[in-house]
Amino acid sequence: MNRLRNIIVRLDKALRRISLKTKIIGAVTFVIILTTIVSSGFFYARTKAIIFDNLKKRGMTICENLSYSAKYGILTEDTVILNELVEGTMQNEDVVYVVIQDEQGKTLAEKTVVRVSQMDELKRKALDSRRSEITSVTDAYGETVYSFLCPVFAKKIKLTETGGIEPGEKALPQLRGTVQVGICINNVLNKLRSILQGIIILTTIITGIGVICSLGFVRVIMKPIREIAGVAAKIASGDLSHTANVDSEDEIGQFARQFNTMAGAVKRHTQEMTKEIAERRRAEDTLEKLNKELKTTTEKLMLSNRGLREFAHIVAHDLKSPLRAIGILAHVLSVDYADRLDEEGRQRLELLVGRTERMSNMIDGILQYVEIKHNKNKEEKVELNTLLPEIIDGIKLPANIEVTVESELPFVVCERAHIMEVFRNLISNAVKYMDKAEGKITVGCSEEAESWKFYVADNGPGIDEKYFEKIFQIFQTLSPRDQIEATGISLSIVKKIVEIYNGKIWVESKVGSGSTFHFTLPKQMVTANERTGANTAC
């Protein structure tokens, strides 16, 4: 089985290396030869059967006619008549011997032109035969001879002395002798050989005509195929201006037209791609230029920010020193000269000390705002369910205010100080501006398609809608600073931190009904494992 498979594989490889032209010619020639051989073989076999059948019929007819004619001679043992019949039979074509015997096996007449080795056996066999037979024998030269045997029957009756038939007697047929005729089949075989030679010649002629026709057929087929192949090679080399010139309306013509359509589509697509590539290159050049400009601008901005931070530190240091001195001096005056100052003077000194503390807090807020920046190396996985209680504990909550966490919070990946600053400032603001006898602050989270949405809600005084944007600006407060001491920078810090992580922050509020601050953090800040470890349903 493996051997057959290997042969098939080798044959398949060999056929793949042969050209299409050779394959077509070989296939057509094979079909013609096979068809001619099969049809010729059938014709030869049929012709041979007919010729031999006719030969046997002719031989049996000759033998039967002879047996009928020789009946009287056998009964009378008239050898003259029998020899004349033998001579007459020998005149038939291909007859090589004739033998006439009586019922005792005595040869009454015989003539032969060949010596048949089985002649004695045929004569003996004729005595036992009661029907016509055909036997194939060979002569001394090895040539085949058909021997035809016919028995001779005659009626035996009792005659009276006067020569008449006795009354009451019936004629009964009895074997009175045999007739054998031998016919040589050499002429028949010669005719068959001639027919076979004719068939071979005819097969050769038909094969030659078929090969010539197949060459013309292949030429007709291969010409448009070569034309298409040549155009395809030119297109493959990059020359898209060529098309296949095939005018036929057959399948090859349809293929050529489809090929030309495809070549046109390839040309259009190539032109479009070339144009697109050129545009993309221009866009890439522009983008590269913009990236360089952005890099330069970023470097300049980083230098400017660094300078701004340094400037802020210097200014803060230079401002805080005299502020600290003023505060100390005001405190000394309020203590050492308390008995010399009236109530108004003490109030002014207290106002002076408060203003210096507010100024110092504002300077600290500026420094804190400037120092906010994103450092990926400081990012960590922060468990908000653990962190939030710590933040709440760090805020001095009045007895009338309660902070509640309404839902489970997820893990987030960020700088711990940043997320602490966000929640601390939002909760501290809610505490600072609470105006209700029973203050309630709630913290929670909900999951959206691409982000976590956190909220800090309170039942405080609420905010007018026209101030929704203003409250996130630096140093902006809604209450007079003499009523509530505030720097107006905490929400600005929260907004800056949230935007560092590509989040958003906004407020929903109604005057007298409290406020809800929402902010989002993208989900990419939470890995799959971290999300599984935490209760992701907020």
C-alpha cells in the first residue's frame, strides 16, 4: 500500500513538472489510442467470430450435402459415384480431405492433400457417432484443420422375391456410413492477419491525425493563455497599463475579460493605495513635525513648570518669613500690651493674626497645588474599603455629622497620597460648610462601561447652579472668609488630581437640598486580578 502511495506521489510530482501543452497533447493522444485500440479490438474479435462462424456453417453445409449425395453410393457400394462426389467436394475452397466410410468402417472413397496425424482416430470415432460433429485437428505442418463429420442414415426394409416391399413392413432408418470433410483455416487466418494489419495501420493513422488535431487544438487554447500569462507577468513587474487581447467568446475569452477587469481593479486600487501612502507619508511627516514641536514645547513647559515651582518655593519662603514675623509680633503685642489696648485694639490685633494665618495657609495651598504631578513609579494598588475609614478618622468630625459608606469600593491603582487627598478634601468641604443640625455625608461608587463613578454627597446648604464651574477654580469660595475660614484651593486640587488620571469631576446640587460631587476614574486603572480580588459591584 505504501509502495503504491509512493508511486502515486512520484507520478503527481512528475505531472506537475510537465507543461500544460504536453499534458493536453498526451491526454488527447492517450484517449485516441485507447479508444482506437478498444474499438479495433472489439471489431477484430467480432469479425473473427463471424468469419469462423461462417467457416463452420460452410463446412457443415458441404459435409451435409455430401452425405445426402453419397447415400445411394454407400448403399450400393458404388465407388465410382463416391469418388466422383469426393472429387467434386475437393473443388471447394480450403477443403483438404474427404473420406467416405460404410457402417463397418471400410473406406469407400478418400482423397486428401495434407497428412492429418489424427486421421485414423477420426475414422474410428466416426463409427460411434450418430450426429454431426466439428473437430479441430492439425496436419503434419502444424496447421489447424477443422474436421466436419456427418453420419449417413438409410431405411432398411424387407423386399419380396419380386423386389417389392412385404406387406406390414415399416422402413427403419439405420446408420449406413459416415462422411468427413476437412477444411484448412489458413486462408481464414491470413484474412484475419490482413484485417489486423489494416486495423493497426488505421489506428496509427487515426493517432497521427489525432496528435495533429490536438496540436492545433492546443495552439488555439495556449495562445490566449500565453497572452494572459504575459500580461500577468508585466503586471507583476509593476507595469499596470497592459490588458489581455483575447477576442474569443468561449470560457477562455470570458476568463480574459474577467482578468482584464481584475487588472483594472488592481490598477485603480494601486493608484488609490499610492495616493493613500503619499497622503499617509505627508501625515506622518506632519505628525513627526508636530511631535517634535510637542516635545520641544513639553520640554519648555517642563522647564517652565520647574522654574515656576522653584519660584513658588522661593516666593513662599520669602513671603512666609515676614508673615511669620508679623504673626509673632502681633501675638507679642496682644500679650505684652494687653492692659494698654482697648477692645477695638485687641480685635484688630486678632484680625491681624488671622489674616497672617490665612495668608500662610494660602501660600501652603499654592505650594501644594504646584507640587501635584503624576509619577507612575509611585503607583500602587489601593484598597479603598480600608483607606476610606482611615481618611474619615483623620478628619475632626463634629458630633452632629455622620459619614456613611453606602457600597463596597473597588481596588484602584494610583498614588496613595492622591486618592487620599481627593476624598479628604471632598469630605472636609462637606463638613466645613454643613449648616444642618444633623449632618449626613455619604460616600459610594457605581460601575459604568469604562470607568468607576464615585460620589460624595451631603445634606448641606447646596450650591447655586451658576457657581458649578467657579467652585473648581483656585482661591474661589462662595462664603465670605470672615464667616468660614477657607483658602478656596481644595476643590482645585481635587480637580487637578482627577484629571491627571484622565477622569472627570462635576457637582449636582440644589440650594437648600445639599450637594453631590461626582468623579470618575477609568477602569484601566483596575486590573482583572485586582477586580476579582475586590467586590467589583460597588
